[in-house]
Amino acid sequence: MTARTGGSFILDDPAPLVDALRADGWRVIGPREGDGAIVYDEIETAADLPRGFVDEQDGGHYRLRESGNDRWFDYVVGPQNWKKWLFPARQKLWSATRTADGFDIDPEKVEFPKTALFGTRACEIAAIEIQDRVFDNGDFADAGYRHRRENTLIVAVQCARSAPTCFCSSMNTGPRAEAGFDIALTELEDGGFFVECGSDRGAEILDRIDATAADAAAEEAAQAVTEQAAQMQMRSMPENIAGLLKDSLDHPRWAEVADRCLSCANCTLACPTCFCSDVEDVNDLSGDHTERWRVWDSCFSLDFSYIHGGAVRRSTLSRYRQWMTHKLSSWHDQFDTSGCVGCGRCITWCPVGIDITEEAAAFAAEPAEPADAGGLET
């Protein structure tokens, strides 16, 4: 078999693909079962994949259980996302050592072996592309992020089911990925996988595998799988939410949701697009050595908006408003896209089950008059 970009094939199971990636020198990061959830970590063989598991998700609720069948990818997304690999939670930026006449600065060299992200869902590909606009957008390039992305190959899995918290269909980010992958797998209802080649790098890997060319019937069956997943989705995002939020800064709904919000930052940590960070300087006791680290932060943290002696956003109301308005509205002004991909993680992993689609629907149902900026609560 000679693969080419745009070609499609049939595989019995994902094992030959995992083996081919590792034989070609790729570190394979994929879904595994860990601590009762789907987590992303290194896999050595297809046996490490959580075959035969399915998840239950709703607002503030997640359970992973055995499904009773042998399907490979019946679960959806767990608490982790791919930004932990492309935008790590802790990154050393540089270190400095005292010398006789000052300091020597030693920038941290980014070490990231070529890595295959195996099992990436459509909404997660959309999230990676959004973070590309943040960290490597033409005007600004984060050298570490660019290095990791250049060394990354994406093996997508098209969704065969949706969790009750999914709303990617209304965000046009899933459940089927049309691009952004090197290889894509669709697990068919009758068994086996429809395989799509999305790049020349993907073709090089597929050339190592004994697979058969797919016919039109297989392609139709693969399309039906993701269409079924889209029809399962019960939540959606209002189309005009970006404009509604700009005009709703004093809406009484903010006070209602703030009464429930714990400012715990779970939503931002689980979100695949949130990129807030802080910088920490770490010194040794002698004063001869110091390091600068970048660490994940959240706009829900009180100190995140600390400026000249005080926090700008002191109330939970103002911090929730900042998060939701930035995510769904002002993100468009910055990056020409929404900051939300409809993965539903913020709903599932909110301890009190706050639902971003429910909050958005409330603003759509009762639009407010344009806000008076002078009366905003902080």
C-alpha cells in the first residue's frame, strides 16, 4: 500500500498504527485509564488504551465504567487536555548564576522529542489551533510552543458518541475533524476503523502498515458515525452570544451565577484553550543562583489582576464575568475566533455544575441594555 494525503484505508484495530509510530521514533501520548478517569500519558502498545470503557458526564459529575463491549474509543474527553504537553503547567524560562562582575544568564533549552498525540478529538484539534493563534500568530511567537508544535504529529479519533455535556456541533468544532490532523481514525459500528490520511507525514506512517484501501461504502459508514454523535448533543451555544455579552456587563445574571461559583479555577484548568500564566522567580539562599519559571494561572485567582497594590477584579462576580466574556466575546476581537470549542469540560468539572451554555442561554433569553461602564462591580 502506498498512502497519500487525502487517501482513506481500513484497519482492523489501532495496534499496527501505534507500533508503526513507535518504530518510526515517535513518542506516543494517548488516552489511558488513570484514577478513574481518561488521562493522557505515554503509551507503548495499543493494549495501554482504555478499551471497553465508557464515561458518564453531566454538570459536576464524571464516572468512568466498563462498557461491556470491546470498543476502543467509546469514551469522550476527560479532565486533561493536550495543552499540558504543548503548553506545560510549569516551564523554566532561564536561570542566572552570579559571577565576579555580574550574572550569567542561561536560557532554558526546550527538549521535546517528536511526539504523536494519539486519540485527539475534533474539539481538541480546534483548541490546539486556537492556542496556535495565541502562541505563534505571526506577530508573536513563543519559541518553546513553536518547537513543541513542530515536533508534534496528530492522530485524531472521530467521535462516535457525545457526552451530555458536549456542544461542539453548535461551535462548528466537531464531532468530526475535517482538517488539522495527520491521520484520523473512525471506529465503525460493525468493527474496524476508517483511516484518513491528512498529511505527508501521516502518509509516511501509513506506508508502514498493511491496510486496505477504503471504498465509498466505508466512507459513508464513517460519516454516519459522526452524524450520530452530533445528533446526540443536547446542549448548544447561542449564535449571537459574543454581541450579547458585550451589552450585558451589568446584567443581573452575573450576580446569580457568582452566588454559586467557588472561584476554584477548575474550569480554566480543564479548558483546552485557557492560557493565563504567571511568572515566578526562584532564588537560592546564597543569592548566587536564580531561576525564572512560567506557571499556569487563572483569571479566577484574586491575585491574577493585582496591579499597584490591589486586585482589579476583587469579587467572584467580576472574575466569572471576565472569564465568560473573554472566552465567548472579546476572544473574537483578539484572535478572530471564539475561545470555546464546546468540549464541555468546564461543565463536567465544575464542582457545583455551573453550565456555560445555560448561562449563555439566560443572556439570550433576557438581553440587557448596554452597560454603563462606570457602574461595573469589581
